[in-house]
Amino acid sequence: MKIGFIGLGAMGSAMAGHLLEAGHALTVWNRSPDKAAPLVEAGARRAASPAEAAVGAEVVISSLADDAAVEQVVLGEDGLARGLGAGAVHVGTSTISPKLSERLADAHAKKGQGYVAAPVLGRPPAAAQGKLFVMAAGEAGAVASARPVLEGLGQRLFVVGEAPAQAHLLKLCCNFLIFSTIEQLGEVFALTEKGGLDRARVFEVLTESFFSAPVHKNYGRLILDRAYGPQGVPVTLAAKDTRLMLEAGEALSVPLPFASVVRDRWLAARARGEQDLDFAVLARQIAQEAGLKE
């Protein structure tokens, strides 16, 4: 398929590279042009603007940091909505607010374009291997048109509704479960370490018994290895997602007390200058509060 890809951060570059390897004709754009260089060298075409990346594409995928970036890149003066043809589909993989998702769906519909929200679960290595989990929502025809690409991005596609905002709401919930799991793991590691247990053995028991899901194995390993460097998803994005989760809870009159706890963890991390570290760093915060040296 002819695909435009917009946003080449860690996740975007990994997804785009996988699609290119699968044989799709790829046109890419990124605000910082240097990030497109490896893909261009591998056979992708570089676009001068989001609008140009969308011209002639059957599907355009966006992978961007937040609401402000998505709004500018999609609806701005040189946004992809200006270049996308009637009947073509914009697939939004970013974690954004349900409110913006509704705006995007309306804006695309007015131009005769499709919009499918398709946020993903998984970190960049999974994206590079096509092992993400994709949650899609949108009008049935748009989902059908984009299905080959959606299925190509991951190991399983879940179609969760016809309103794109539903997929973005579900992604916020999934991210919240990841964050709260790290809080639990951090507390367990701190308590057991102070109780004299070996950290590696605790990890083994947890991840080879009842707590064997990828979220426990992957993030438990980061905590065990104290791998909090900036190679993963930064605290800034986790804080953004938690804020959007709390806003959704307020809009729907759903109390979210645990989300408030996680929000305060991100505030503390920012105060400590840890905003660019992997969000698993909150486990270090827990350990230090327990008097452990990390």
C-alpha cells in the first residue's frame, strides 16, 4: 500500500521501519528531518510537510507526542488533512484525549476522509518486530480500508468501537494499568529487599507464577536491573497520559483515586529532574522513600 508516516520518534521510527520492510511504499515526515534519514536510506521517500506526506497515500499514520502536536500536524496550515485525498484514511496511533479524537473525526468527515484511532500497546522493540497490540475504533468502512496496515503493525488487532474516541479512552486506561502496576512492583521490591530477600529471586517468583504477564516481566526486569535511563518512554509522556486519564474521569464523573497517586509520582519525578528518564524510575523513588540506596 501507499502509506504516509508522520512522526518518527522511538515508536514511530520502529513502526515505519517495520512497514517498510514489509514492502509498503512509504513517504515519511518528521519535524526534525534528521530522524527520517535512516528510513530514507532504506527506501522511504522524504516529504517536506505533513500535507505532502499525505498526497496520494491510501493511509497516513501519525505517531506524535501529545494533543498540541497532533492538532498542529493534522489540522494546521500544512497539515495532513490538507493533502489527504477523499476516501483515504488517517490512522492516529498517538495517545491523545478523547475530546481531540472527536474533533479529528469531525474534521476528516467534512473532507470525505476516514479517521481511525489506533493507539498501540508495546514498546519500540515490539514495534520494530511487528508485535504490538493495536486497538482500533472508527467507521466500519475506514477500518476495513486500513485493516491491512493495522494488522501489519502488530500481532493482534482489536476493533473496539465505531467512535474513534473510544480507542483513545481505552488506551489511557491501559497506560494507567501499566503505571499502577509499576507502583505495585516498586512497593513490593522495596518491601522484600528491606525484608532481606534477594531481588532477583523475588522477580523470578513473581514472573514465573501468577504475575507472568508482559507488563510484569518487562517492567519488573527494568526495576530489577535499575534500568531507568532515557532509552524508553519518558516521565513527561506518562504524566501527560495520567493527566488525560484524570480529565476523562472528571468528564464522565468517575473517581480515580489511584490515578491521583500516580500523578503525584510524576510531579515528584519532575521535581527531582527525572522528567526525561523512563517512567519505570518511579520504582527508584519508592525505594529511596523506604531508605534504600539505589
